[in-house]
Amino acid sequence: MENIIRFTQADLTKYTSQRSGEIKFGERILTLTNDATLFDDIETSEAEFVLFGIPEDIGVRADYGRPGTALAWEQAVKSIVNLQHNKFCKGGRLLILGQLDVAAAQKEAETLDAGTKEGRKQLMLLVEKIDKDVSHIICQIVKSGKIPVVIGGGHNNAYGNIKGTALAKGKPVNAINFDAHADFRMLEGRHSSNGFSYAFEEGFLKHYFIFGLHENYVSKGVMESIKKYAERIRYNTYEQIAIRKEKGFAEEKEKALEFIREEPFGLEIDLDAILNTASSAMTPSGFSVEKARQFVHYFGKNNNAAYLHICEGAPNFGYENNPQLTGMLIACLVTDFIKSKEIKL
């Protein structure tokens, strides 16, 4: 039994605000029928992309972070289904699978204290359970010939995305991470800051590029690990590109793509990297929304872009009366990715 809460036509009706003279995404997006064999139905679907949500903040809690990333999925769905279906982007290219059922784990996590040894251990064990579900689901989507579009949740879910894609492809895959942080911390138990290091250690991640690393927030230990594996891990920093102007944004995208393009790769977007965006670790100094959207388009159009993961959004940390702004931003990034695969005007 798949641990998925399926998104239904009734859900589409609930979230889609129909308006006379317009066609919304929610009127064209595909869903699975309730009696469908889950992944067989995905394989036969006409959709190219499968939208999947992981509404959790357990990995963030296990990393001593601020909870809130569990709320991004619903805001994203509300925004995506109310986009305009038109010649620029058509809703029928997307199938909404649904969300991972993490309600019980979330409820348990809320009772645990990461500040205690036992509490943090239990949180990490919950993350491991989520890892297994995510890797299985992503593997099946990729095997079905579709492209997963994953909305987190914490960045701990990069591990499941990478592992699932590698298992489906039958070989290690690459990843590019648009992030202020490397998320390559020690193997101390699973949390939101070591998804890439675990995937690397276990042989699922081959080449890893960190784009826009913040110099003030990367530890000496992480930098030593990057140096140790310099043939397989590359990076640039936000300060090199945006502050000191030692490197150009466009040129760095080209270098990063050259490093990962020979194998299927995951496109990881951490909203922490975007200026003043509601996220678990908001930054007052980061790349603009436009730069993030350009980034998604640039890498998404490559044939080896195997999935898109948007994570760490926390709508409750944004403008008090406008939590939907996080969902709107995620919707932009999702459609930028979809459009990058085939542009017909």
C-alpha cells in the first residue's frame, strides 16, 4: 500500500476558483482515479510531469531549525491550480499525484524536543522513515517515464529524490543545489542539512554542485569535505557572484551545467537562497526571485534534468496577511520548469 494521500477531482474543485471567460490550470490538470493502480495509471497518463508534496518539517526540527515547511505544499497547490491555462503553459502537462501521508509522524514530531539527545534521535528516525517512502515514490515516478516535481518539506528530502532517481536509472545521478547552505554536514543521523552527504556516501550521488553558497554560513568541516572530494563536488559562493563580482551569474551557470550535464541530474531549489522569501532560514541577502526563475529555466531545459525539488518554504514566516505569496513563488518556479522543457508560442 502506497503511503500517499491522493489528490482527487474533488480536491481540484475545492481549490480552483473558476471564473467566466477563463480556463484555470485546475480545470485541465490531471489526477488519478480512485480505483486506479497507482503507478500504472501514471505511466499511461498523457501528463509529462507529476506533482508530489511532502508536507513535513521533521527534518528541519531534527536540525534545530524553525518548523513551518509543512505548510508550503497546500499554499503551492492553491496557487498552481489557479494559474491560467493558456498558450504559454497548459495544465494538462501536469498530473497531481498527491502528498505523502506524514500526519502521524508530524504529530509525533511536535511532541519531541531536539534539544535532548533522545528527542533528536527520535526525530532522525522519523526522517529515515520518510526517506524510504520518498525514494520509493520518486523511483516509481521516474520508472514511469515522467518527471517528478516535488514540493517540500525540508531539504532532507533531497536524499529520497536522489536515491529514488538513481534506483530508477540504475546508476548514480548528479545534482545541482541552488542554496545558501551546502547541506553536506556529517553523517550523524538524518536531518535537513545532510541529505546530500548521505546520498554521496551511499553511492547515489555522483557529481554535486552547490550554487551560491553563503560564505558566512558554511563550516570549516564542510569546506574540508568539499576539498577532499574536489573531483566530484564543486561550488561557487553568493559573495563571489553578487557582492565582489568576481564571477558572473550566467558564466557560473554554464560551468555548473558542464559539471553535471553528462548524467541525469536533480534540480534542487532551496527557498532560503532567495532574498526575503518566507522560508525556514530566511535571508536578508540573497539572489532575487528573477535570478531563481532564470536558474530553473536554464537547467530545466537540459534533457538530463530528471526532477525539480522546491523546499524549505515556510509561509507562516512571510507577510502576515499574505501567506499565499510563498505559494505564488513556488507556482512560478514550477511553471518555469515545465515551460523550459518545451516552449511553443
